Amino acid sequence: MPNQSNKVVIFLGPPGAGKGTQAERLAAEQQLLKISTGDILRDHVTRNTELGQQVKPLLDAGHLVPDDILIALIRDRLASLDPVRVIFDGFPRTTAQAQELDVLLEELGAPVSAVPLLEVPDDVLIARIVERGKTSGRSDDTEEVARNRQTVYRDQTQPLIDYYAARGQVHTINGVGSMDEVYGRIRDAVN
Ligand code: AMP
């Protein structure tokens, strides 16, 4: 029997759109576990684990990490949750990941609840990432890698928007405005 209080939010949007910050706030307010695959992978790089050594060059270049690695990480994170109350930030990034996630969620009896999509114009994204790079310490927050990440997003991640749109689950949100304004739009969309 699916648990009534299960909630699965998938936060989509290009790098630099502000997903991380906004997802954190929504997670705190709605008792959701925020699962940021970028944070998980960066943590492996920092701890210099075997996985960290394997993925570091990909993160540095702004390329995607192979789907099977991501699926294994997510399977592991979801395994012990009951109820399943999560918000994904930066996952799925490919249609293959979205399909695999559906299989996992089906097993758990916790279908996708909502898919907010944060939209921000390209020039604003690059400027935000370069600005963030001044304090983030992230090796991929440079203009060159940021441009590459936008290309990867367009080529590999944007197609999966159709995957959720076909089910009527995508809520497009204007990501330009103050943190509070944008957050208000997201909360309205998810509720
Ligand atoms: P993010 O913090 O979400 O911008 O992710 C930073 C980097 O981690 C990306 O540029 C990818 O190299 C890697 N990454 C994070 N999430 C994924 C994912 N779902 N699939 C593949 N690579 C990912």
C-alpha cells in the first residue's frame, strides 16, 4: 500500500537557475529530504573516494556522469525512506535516468507528485554562475565550463522535460525575480 504522505518532487531547470537554494527552502518547509546529486558527487570528490576519483574529470569539464552510477546512488538513498518524501535537485538529467527512477519509485509505491521547471534566460544563467564561482569554490563555476554545462543541459536534459510534460506534470516557473518572489511561485506550483 502506498503511504499517503509520500511526496516526490523533481526540480528541473538549467545550471545556475537557483534550484539548489529554492529546493532547500521547500524541503525545510515541507519536510522533504533534498537529494542533490551534484552535492553527493562533489562530496565523493572532496573525500577522494574511488567514485570521487572516477567522476572528478567529468565534473571539472561539465560533462554528465554515466547513468548507471547515478541510478546506483539514488537507489541507495531511497532504500531506507518511509514515507518517501524527497525533492530531487539535479536528477534526473537524462531520459534514461527518468525511466530508471520511475522503476524505483514504482517499487516504492511513491509516484512523482510534481515537476517544477525553473526557467531563466541563458545570459542571466552564465552571469549567476560566474558570480557564484567567486565564493562557491566549485571548479565548474567558470564561464567556459558554465557554457559547456548549458550545452549539455540543452542536448541531454531538456528532452526529458517532454517525458514529464507528456503526463501533464511540468509546472513552468519564471525564475527571474527575488528569491522570495521565485519561491512563492514554486510553492504555488507544487501545492
Ligand atoms: P550540479 O551541482 O547539479 O550542477 O551538478 C554538478 C555536476 O555533477 C554536473 O555538471 C555533472 O558532472 C554531475 N552530475 C550531477 N547530477 C548528475 C546527474 N543526474 N547525471 C549526470 N551527472 C550529474
